[in-house]
Amino acid sequence: MKKVIIVGAGIAGLTAGIYALQSGFDVTIYESHTIPGGASTSWRRKGYLFEGGMHWLTGSSPKTPLHKLWREVGALDDHVKIYNRDPFSTFEDNGQQVCLYRDLEKLRQHFLELAPDDRKEIIKLCRDIKKFTRMKMPVLDIKNVKVKHKSAPSLSMLLGMLPALPRMSFYAKQTAREFAQRFKSPLLQHLLEGIVGPENNASGTLFTIASLVSGDGGYPEGGSLGMANRMAKRFEALGGIIQYGKEVRKVTVQNGVASGFIINGEHIPADAVIITQDTRVAIDNLFDAPLHEPWAERMRESVKPMMITFISVGVEANLSDLPESLSFVTDEPLRCGDLSASIVSIYNYAGYKGYAPEGCTAITSGIMGDSYDFWKACKEKGTYETEKQKLAEAFIHILAKKIPQTAGKIAVWDVATPLTYERYLHSYKGSWMSIMEKGRKMESYPSKPESIKNVYFAGQRLLNPGGLPVAAETGRKAVQYLCRDSNMVFQGNI
């Protein structure tokens, strides 16, 4: 039995580990953190659970190809409740409110009533949303791999995608902000540009709304860490081992063939290595010399990291009467270095059990944008903790003005910066996805380098913009390449 070692117990690493075990390999995962999940994580502070990763899961619906994958790796099962909040998000300004409903006809009527002058654009948008509901991320087998159960899209699925293809380039050629400016209503503008972020191209906006309308994009019970723990449990039940608190320093290579890696000065031998740490970091740091293959150079040049400064508060009040996802305009912008947010977005977890003490509420928010250099400078000057506190206090002040019942009721606050994510994830500039700029196609990167044998890559950076589905799909694909190279049957042991 060939020994496989995996760098990282995030979603990609756990997925790869499960499929490798099911395909007949001996697998150990080495994780630098003390818990599984990677970027799919949550943390507790004084009795409050703060969701730090997933806000919705593509593939939560049984109607999608991804759903089968999530069930195979234990992320979902018959006992996991899926929350499909509706409205999905709400935007408020000057007493007016616009909602992103999951029902397409309800959404259409709501938009038309709110912004009759935008009738023409609203009708076009809803028509395109309906087309995009047929677009599903497929789960495919690589060429020439032996598989126990074939995975391929049906003809009806492929034909169903055709109507949306001509419209994809229309949305990809503009940012979400530029697309939102086609509407006259400021409410619609702010709602639409905030779904995937104003810098990303607008195709992400359509894909997200269409996913919600089709019944997908739910939030699994237990959130990010709950999902990661279920996957880790599945992995260990199959006989896999996770070594926590073990940071991989180097992958060892002899005569162009990977032979294991170095941890704390010790060489851990293996027949194959699967690297699920951020590929953008791994190609520079995990080998004796950085990889300079053409795809690696493209990645260095093209990756534009998506970053967030994440704010969490525990409120000694029940906020279940408020929207679960709320954005609003503030007359006192929230500032973080050079970033200034005049629109504040919050996630309200009052409706979820276990996220706060009885009668209390966990709330999270964040400032999107590249604040890495600001926080790094703060760290060097010794003002890091002071600046985090200033940001938390500014957010708490804004929150109290918007939601008076939070005033004087903050039990705990927490701020995670890009440096926090960099420390725990070893990700590029502390980013957790890549920005999909306008005009950019969905570029994918190879699962294995040409210059080193027995090394495989997986993780969200291999297909922009990234996300949980990409992490899982690339973990699966890495094992298929491993099986093909080893003449093993993918999932042959189940």
C-alpha cells in the first residue's frame, strides 16, 4: 500500500484524504493548526461562536452534482439540517429596504415595485437569472483514470446550460459595480454590487442569485467548523490519521521525485505528497527553489487576493426579529487604514442554536479590501492591538446607532485581520479567495507540476475565484491523478 502524506487539513486536504483512503492508499494529513477546516472555520469567544468562513454552500441542494461529492466526503448527510434563509440578504437606506428573495417571481415583483423606472433592466436581469439556474458546476473524471463509479454530466444538463452561455461574456466583461450602475435605483445598485463584491466581474452576481433561486446555496447546520469536523470524522473512521500542530517546512525532492517532507527538522518519508496549502504560497516556499513552470508564473502574475478584516461581537440581546443578512448606509464610515466603508454589512446568527448564550446573539461583519500592508505596519510599530480595538469600538458605535438594542450590550468583540488568516492558513497575504476581475476567464491551474513527480496540488487557488466547491473538487481531482499515476482504481475500496 502506497503511503500518501497531505499538507493541510482544510476542505481540499480532507477531501483528498478521504478519496485517497477509499482508493486504497495509506494516508496521513499534517495540519499546522489545532483543528481541521483551514479557511472553513469558526471560533469561540466567551460562549459565542463566530462563523469565520462559509455563509452559503454551493451544492447544498440534492439537485446539484456537487451534492453527491459533499455526501461522499461526509460534509453533508441525512442528519444535517440545511438553512435556506429568505430573504437571502437585505439592504437598507433612509428607511427604504430592498431584499434578495429566493423566489424569482417574488424577486421580480419586489424589484419592479421598488424601482419602476428600472423595469427594462429588471426584466432582462430576471430573464438571465432563469437561464443561469441551469448552470451547474460539474464533477468530472480526468482522462484515462480507472474509476469504480463514473462521474459525468448528463446530456440534459449540458443542453440546459446552452441558453446561458451567450450571456456569460456580457457579465464577465464588467465589474459587479459597473453592472449595478445600469440600474437607476440606488437601492438596487447597492444590493447588486454587494453580492460578490464590487471589484469582481458581474458573472459571479448572476451565478450566485441563480444558485439561490434554484434552491441551492443553503447554510449547513454547524457552519464551517461543523462541516470540517464531520469530514475529519469521516476521514479518521476510514483509517486516516491527522497530525495537528505540525507545520510542513519543505517538500523533499530527490532526482526530480518527491520523497516526503520536513517537519521540525525531521524527514517524513512518503510515496506521494498532496499539497493543499495555498498554492500561491507553496510554489515559492515549499521547495528548495521556487517553481518556475509557466503556469506558476501565470499564477504569480494574475492572482489578485481577496482579503477581509473580520469583526465579530457577542450581544446580550435577542436580535431574531432582524434580518439574518443586513447591509446599511452609515453616515460615519468604518475605517481600516486606507479603506473606508460607508456601507456596513452584518450577519446575524440569532436564529441558530449554539452560536450564543440563551437570549443573546452572535454578529459578524467585515471590511473588504487590501489592508494587509496597513496591518503589517501596525504589527511592526506595536500598534496592532490598539488599532484592532479602535476598529471594534467604531463598529460597535455604528451598530448601536443602527440597532439601539445593542447599545451597552456587547459582551465580547474580536477582530481577525489578514495577518490572522496568514498566520493560521499560511495563505497569500491572508487571502481566502481570489478576485475575479472583469474580462477574466475562469483560469485553472494544473494539479501536478511537470518538473517534480509524485507531487499533487489541490485547493481553492487552482481555479479562480476559488471557494469551497473548488477546494473539494480539486482535492478529488488530485487523487484521480494519483490513482492514474499509480495504476489504482479511484474509490476502488468502497
